Amino acid sequence: MQEGIYIAASAGLKQQNKLDIIANNLANLNNTGFKRDGVVFKEMIAPFQNDGGFEEARNALLPPDKSNANVAYVGINDFYTDHKQGGLIATGNTLDLALEGDGFFQIETAAGTRYSRKGNFRLDKQNRLVTQDGDPVLDKAGAPVVINAVGGDIGIDANGVVSVGKGLNNANLGQINVVRFENRDQLVKEGSGLYKKGTPDLQEEDAQTTFVRQGFLETSNVNTMEEMTAMIATMRGFEAYQKVIQSIDEINGQAVNTIGRVG
């Protein structure tokens, strides 16, 4: 009976983790360029390996020598980010940029180079194209994109080439750097729509099939109905494990009281 409580508790804790992720997805429903997160569960059978990798050691609620090898616990196999393309919404703002494809804007921050699909940019006092937090957007040369647009219209084409002016007076000011990664799963979220490399050897590539759309923003790829359905199912699962724990506890109490009367 004792291990039954541990097994149900392991499952309940993992449902709580899933609920936290779903709640975060819904909280970021209206955030530009947000990508939903998910979690993958796995079956864990004793004895547990202390060096078995991600979340392995922390999933064991009983020591390996005290756990029954014929039963399974619930563990977390992986957290993941769904990088599926979000929808594009027209804003008409000159410095709003959306990416159509699997690329990322390259952003320079105080902590180093980061990557983002959040394209609601602005110009700072130095006429640099920056994020809402003031971090510069980088060009193909790795320098901040500077736009001196006095008396001219700002144009940004599908390849990220920035120009200012009208007609024959149109001047090319450089090209926004858009990169991609062969394995986007190795990118780690850092907040404010930024990603960092999860491993130092993750290589950037030129995102030739990603196009910049001026005057648009990419919406989050969170589907409200799917997340709400998943939240309800997760809460029901959590409640079911709670009832299992309560039932086992009541059985244990009855057993103790019965044995006491017999004695």
C-alpha cells in the first residue's frame, strides 16, 4: 500500500508540472511570436538509475532498493517548444516585422547574442533598430542596424534589406540578419521573446527560405481551445491521483484499526 501512494504522488506531481506549462502557454496567448511549450511523460520502472539523464534521479520517490520492480512510476522525459509558424497580423507600422519561415532575428543583448521572432521593433536615440527592451537588431555584418530616416520612407523588403527615401533617392542602409538552426530544439527560452543556444556548438545558418514581412507581426501559435481542453484533462487526471492517494490512506487506516481491535 505504501508504494501505491508514492506511485500516485509521482503521477500527480507530473500532472502539476504539465498544468504549469499549459497555464504559461495561455498567459502568453497574445505575446508576439510566442511558441507554445509542452512536456513528454515516460514510464519509469525500478530500480532507478541515479545518472540516467534528464529528470531521472529526481523522479524516484523511493530508494531503488525499496521499490518494487513490477510497478511503474511516472517521469518526465522531455520539455519541448513547438516552433510551428504563428499567424501574421497586419499592423501597418513601419517597424513591425514578421518572419515567415523558420528563421530568427539576431539580437545583441548585455548577456550576448540572442535570437527572437518578436518583431515589434522601434528606433532608439541613436537611430538603431532595437527591441522594446532596447536591444539592437543585428545586420549581416554583426553590427546594429542603423536607420537614419530623416525626410524619407523606411522600406524593408522580404530579404531584410533596409532602404530609405523615394524613387531615385532611395538609399540602401544594409540588411537585417535572419538566421536558422538545423535543430531548433537546442534553443532555450530566456524570456522577453529571446532564445539562447543550449549548446555552444549549435551552428547558425543563413535563413534563405525565411521572408521578412514589413507592417506585420507574428501571433503566438497557442491554440486556445486545445490548451483549455488539455488543462481540463490535466486537472481531472490530477484529481484522480488525489482520490487514489486518499483511498489508499483510508484503507491503511482501516487496516490499522481492524488489527488493533483483533489484538
